[in-house]
Amino acid sequence: MPKAIEGVDPAEYRGNDYGEDSLEDKTFHIRVREEKIGYYTVEAETLADAEREALYRLRGETEGEVCPAVNYEQFDPKEFE
């Protein structure tokens, strides 16, 4: 029987990718990257001001208006030693 973890509904727990039923903590080294692309028409005095305004607008978009592309990749921390 897996151990209970606060905030995890046992009915929703599906095990891990290896078919194991475990709530034991494991260590994963994950690189995550999120990319958002937005297109804006901006009126500004300078290019720097326009870039700042476009970034402000992009960060203010809610999910669904600008859908980010997200990818995950496991990495070996020894590669960075």
C-alpha cells in the first residue's frame, strides 16, 4: 500500500511511467523551457520603448490568448561539472 501524501488524492494517483505504484520521492533532473510568441503593433517613441511595451503585453496575456510551447528534458548533472 503506498504511503499517503498530504494534498494527493489516492483515487487520482496513477503510478509512475514504469507501472509502479509508489508515492516515494525520487530525484529527477529536469530542464524545462517555455516559449511564448506574441505579435503586437505598438506605438512608442523608441524601439526600446516598443520592445518593453510588447514584453509587458506578452506577460499580461492569459493562457488561451497566447499558448506557450513547453518542453521537458531529463539531464545528467554530471555533464555540467
